[in-house]
Amino acid sequence: MSNDDKQFESAAVEQEASGKGGLSQEELDELVASTDTGGRSPTGPIGTFLLLVALSWSLFQLWVASPLPFMVGFGVFNQADTRAFHLAFALFLAFLAYPAQRSPFQLGLAIAVPALLTAFFMIGAKDGTPVWWIPLVGIGVIGAVLLGSPKDRIPAWEWALAILGAGAALYIYFYSDSIAQRVGAPIMQDFVVAVVGILLLLEATRRSLGPALMIVATVFLAYTFLGPYMPSIIAHKGNSLSEVVNHQWITTEGVFGIALGVSASFVFLFVLFGSLLDRAGAGNYFIQVAFSLMGHMRGGPAKAAVVSSAMTGLISGSSIANVVTTGTFTIPLMKKVGFSSEKAGAVEVASSVNGQIMPPVMGAAAFLMVEYVGIPYFDVVKHAFVPALISYIALVYIVHLEAMKANMQGLPRAVEPKPWVAWLISTSFIIAMICALSFAVYYLMGWIRPAFPDTAGYIVFGMLIVAYIFLLYIASKQPPLKQEDPNAPVTKLPEPGPTVKSGLHYILPVVVLVWALMVDRLSPGLSAFWAASFMIFILITQRPLMAIMRNAGNIGAEIRNGFIDLLEGLVAGARNMIGIGIATATAGIIVGAVSQTGVGSALADVVEVLSGGNIMAILVLTAILSLILGMGLPTTANYIVVSALLAPVIVTLGQQNGLIVPLIAVHLFVFYFGIMADVTPPVGLASFAAAAVSGGDPIRTGVVAFFYSLRTAALPFLFIFNTDLLLIDVGWLQGIFVFVTATLAMLLFAAATQGFFLTRNRIYETIALLLIAFTFFRPGFWMDMVAPPYDPVPPAEIEQAMERADPGQDLRLTISGLNAIGEPITFTALLPVLEGETGADRLAAAGVEYLNNDGKIVIDNVTFDSPAQKAGLDWDQTITELKVPIEQPSKYFMYLPALLVLALVVFLQRGRARRQPAEA
């Protein structure tokens, strides 16, 4: 358990012992700081200096993301240079903002890791490199930790660590020319900088993120050096210190690889955008709107907690910060209407962690997927949206079921709305409004760009300014939103109308973001820059304009306060990025080790041996490994690790066992299970944070949150087998149909796992609900049993099969051959049927030439970059099995028996519900 875990747990235990319902705001701020922004905030000149460094980082990132450097011809940085400065800022601030933890476990780790790595570095120095200096570096790092690390000041040795860390990161910037001339042949200077950099990066990781990621990265570095001594199934030749230094630090394969590049190019801007939005008051606005609209329902505070966490999760990259930010308000209110401490905390945990799977940010994983999967950012958002939205709807329903079981009531309304208004509010979700906003921008404003190609930007900016002034005028006529005290007696909820009107201008930066991403199709980084720029404009102007519109006077003070808000937002954005910057760099060590050692294929062999080739067992084992690897890791590092190690496992083993899955589905699968580690005991940092707020038991909170999150755990298995859920090759009408049926299925699954539908379930009703939910999710499973979708034919008839099939269909081939290292392999491939008069023409169009050796079909040649090559076909492979698609009844016919069984369950439960009221 990390020091942060212990801090959360001890805080929760003290809470329970003292009988208090929550920590003080100061204690909660300290908890968030210890995990997100750094627990050390010195005052005086040193504090001012740290503020200026953080401010400089934000300004630097805005500069490199903007078009200004190219316009003025100054300050243009290439990707490698930007990554170097990004990591330098992160390392410098990590040592100054995060004091070294002094718990026995943390202290032991701070000593053991440098000592072990010193030994491994010396073992790896096989090419005559002098090693006398390596122990001195290790002793220096250990000594700096042992000397102590007070929270109220920064000692000289920590200044030294910060300067050395930043210098090691900037080395590839200042010496880029000379490094380029000796690629693969590091000199003594390179060795020293890389060893110092790696040791300091791991120490910064321990301070800012806890022990988990540091331990994992150390294990992979040890594996890199000790390959020959590993068990045969995962053994490799081993790498020298020269190879590791070159791969991990001097080039962009390891620490300075894609992950750090995404952090520097995209993630920082989105985190900064979220920080500025929150500083402007949007976070409190989201919470108040959710409560005004949903607080009156059964278990209303819990439902409002889910919706407000969904909205703040859109702009937040941290589950823990989300828990504490919204939880300080929502958890006490949930307890007031009847939720236990554990259930109140679990609802907040489940909804906050779910914010990490919600586009557009997805805890920064969305931008990493762009690079790793190789598809546009808009496609990543499109594929991830439906499962995330369904998961949130199901969580609201789970809260409703909990309220029904306990016969809870909502909070009193401020105003009783008209019946049709109440119905509209109760059946709408705020998150769906954001989706509608995206479509409105795309379709209602999208015509501006083609109609006015040269002036569209100015027209849109003018429209935004007019809309901003108009919405700000509306907000000025409403009473100001206040941060409510959750421990004060609740007599009524905020009025929905005035609450919603008081912050509609916060939607405009989202309009800018959607326009840039969907209409102009700009890069995510440049889109976030324009959205952040508009947010800066709002921060500076909203206070003085509001004062003018309200005739409040003292406009000069409001202008000053606006600039103070901007300054604090820029600094907070940089400090929020320290952990993410460190995490992506350290995860780069793991990615570099995977590419250098080939451990990914070894891990696939391990999973294949354990699963026996069963595809469901492969997926379950991969899910468990993702959970284990994700324990204690922040979302960004979590995704990098599990995708680098486990995504190739599913692709390789799935193809060998007849399951061909789009790469985006595989990456979402491992991502979903990786973030489940934030919920799952014994690590589950978000559960400890929620327990610290609620005063409940952290382990029980985590267990309840895990059961609430079963719907999230079920979704990856479903979209692996039914990619319609990811809107892959799905039209608009079918997409709407898929969303409706999948939502119904998830609600039924939630009712089954919670043991309550219209009333308490009986065992056979739970089983029936699970089967109905599975049928709605995957109707093709049953239809394939009734009418198989493929007809097996002899491989020798491949030309005739090509001729009979319709263009656009796929032939299903089982291929035997050798892999890249000469080992036998069997896999399944889909060969597309293209246009052509004869089967031979269509085969040629697909890029395949073959030989028929007495009925044995051997691939003789595959055209470069052809559909056949993309499907995995290569020369000298043998087609052992051929299946041709045949006409099949619509899989949706299976909904009919499912609906009949559902009607029977409803009939049985309605009868019981009338006879006996719900029990607590």
C-alpha cells in the first residue's frame, strides 16, 4: 500500500473514530495536493519562484501549441525539443513541490531502487565503459532522500536534485546536433546523463505518484539487463548499458517517446483548459445545475453526484481530484437522504472513475490512442462515446435501484415545475446535451467554413463574442452561485431556471473546441489551444462585464481579480500536470523495455499457455493482468502500460483463435480494465479518497464501488464481440438503434447484478434478466447457432468462392505458416471481396497469387500494401480452411423471445410489488 493509501485510510479511520461525517476543507485540500499538485507550498520568495516556474511552463506550452512561433519565425521547437522542456519542467517542479515521504516503506523503496539499479547498470556495462562513477550517483540520490525533506521549506540538496533532473532532460535539446552524429554509439557524457536522469526520474515518480509505477519501471529495467537469467518462456539475450542508455534516454524510443510527446503536445493543453474552466467557476456551476435538476428524485443527491461527476470528468484528468472536488458536496448530501457512508462514497468513486472513460479527454488516453491506434482523434471520440454514456446511464439507474430498495426520498424542490417540465428534466441527461451541442455546432455552424473559406474564423469569433455578451447578460440577472456548505441543513434545492441561466457562457469554450475538432479538423493540441485562449478571454472579462451589467461598481478591482483568476488557473494547470508529465516519461521506460526486449510476444505465450487457446479465457486473463498492472497508476500511465503489454496479446492470440477485432476495440478493452484498478481494493486510491470524505471504511467502500462498476467491466467483453457498440461501420439510424437497445440491455444487467428490478429479484429472475441483457447486447450469438453465417468450402475453390461472394463481403481464411522469427503459427484472416469480373480478377485485386499443389493452396505472392497484406497474408503460407459468407436472417429477430421473457419478468414482479412494499 502506498503512502497516499495509508494517508487516506488513516484519515478515514480517524474520521470514524471521532464520529465526524467528513474531513475539513483544509485536510481535503492537503489530500488532493499530496496526490495531484504537490504537498509542498512554501511562502515568501521561494513560493513566488515556484509560482513563476509553473506559470512559465503553462506559457511555454501555450506558445509551442500556438501558430505564433511560425508567424514571427521565432521560438519554433521540434517534437524532441518540446518533450525535453516538458520533462525538464515536470522534474524540476516534482522535486520542489513533492517532499520525499518518510514512511518506512517509502524510505526503504527510495534506498532499494537506486541501489538495485546501480548494480544492474554495472552488470550491463559489458563494453569496457568505466563504472566507478555509477555507485557515486546511486549514493548521491539515496543520500539526498535520507537527509530529509521538510514540507515547509526546500533544502539545498533538493534544489540540487531538481536542477540535475531538469538538466538531464534538457541534455537532448542542447546536444542534439552532436547526438545526431553518434546515433547508437553513446559517449561517456551520455552514460552519465542517462544514469542520473533515470534514477532521478524514478525518484520523482515515487514522490509524485507513489510506489507502484516506480516499482513496475524498475522491474522492466531489471528485466532488460537480466534477460538471459529469466525463465525460458520470457528469456531474451539481455541488453548492455550502452544499448539501454541509447534506447531509453538519448533517442526518442524510451523516456522521450510517444507517450511523453502526447503529454507535451495534447494533454497539457486539455488539462490547462480544464483548470481554467474550473477557475472561472464552471466546476461549481456543474454541481449546482445537477442538483437543481435531479436533487428532488429518489436518491436525488446520488443521481446528481453521478451527473456532476460526469460533467467534471469531461475536463478532469484525475479520479481522486474528481472524488474530492464533487464529493465534498455530494457525499454528505447522499448520507442525509439515507445512503450509508460506504455506499455514498462508492457512488462518488464509481462516477468519478467513469469520468476517465468519458470523451473528449478520457484521462488523456484519447490522445495516446490517436498515436497508438493510428486513427483520427474524432474517430476515437466517436468509438468511445456510446459505451461511456451507457455506463453513466446505468450508474444513475443503479442509484435509483438503491433508493428504491431503501425507500429513500429526494430533497425538497425550490419550485414545483409544470408536469411536462418535470418529465423532461427527469428523462434527460446533461451529458446527452453536450452530445447534442456537438452535433449542433457541426451541422448548424459547419456550413460557415465552406461558404466563407477565408473569413470563417473571424465570423465564428464574432458570433461567439455576441453570444458571450448575451449569455453573460442573462447570467447577470440571476443571483450569484455560491459554494453551498454540505454540512448545513438542506431546506430546499437551488431553483433550476436561475441556476442553469447563471453559467450558460461556460458552454462557449466547448463550442470553440468542437468547432476546431469537428469542423476545421485541427489537431487536438491546436484545438485545445484555441479553446484555452477563449477561456483566458472569459476569465479576464467576465468579472468586469458582470460588474458593469449589475451596476456593482469597483470595475478596477474586478479587472484585477480577473487577472488573478487567470494567473491561478495557469499555475494550477501546470501543477496538475506534474504527475502526468512524470507518469508519461516513466511509462516510456516500460514501453522502451517492451520494444527492446520483445517481452510482449513472451507475454502472449504465457497467456496462451494459461488459457489453453480459449478466447474467453484469453480475455479474462488479459482483464486480470490489466487490473494488476493498473493498480496505483494514474490513468495516463495506466493506459500506456496496459496497451503496450496487453493490447498486442489480444490481437495476436485472438487472430490465432478466430477472433478478429478492430484495434481500437482492443485498446479500449485494456483501458477499461486498467482504470478499474482505481476502484478495486486493496489499492483503489479513489476509494480511499472517498472514504476520507465520507468517514466510511475504505476497503468496504472499494468493494461496493467495484460492484457498482460491474457494468463498466461487462462493456469491454461486449464490444469486443459486438463492435456495433463502438459505432464501427454503423450508420446514423443503426447507431441510434444500437444505443437504445444497448442502454436497455445495460439497465437490465444493472438490475440483475443489484438484485432489484421492480421489486427484489428471485434467483430465476436474475438469471432471466442476465440472459435478456446478453441477448440485447449480442443477438448474433444466438442467431449464429440457429443459422451459421459462413459456409465452409474446400480451399482449392477459392476462386469460385470469390466469384460467388458479393463485393464488400469478406472471405474467412485460416492460415498456417511461419511467423517473423520462424516459428509455426496459425491464424484467421478476413480477405475482402473487391470488384472484378471473375474470381481470379478479384483475387488479383486483393493482392493474392497462389499455387495449387494437389489441393494444397499455398500463397505464392502478396502485393505490397494490398488488402491481403493488411490482413496478414504472406508468401509461402498455406490456406487450411476457407469459409464463405452466406445469407442469414437478421440477428435482431432474437429480440422477440427476449422481449417476451422480459414481459414475463415484469408481470411477475409487478404482482409482487403491489402485494409488498419495498423493504429497507
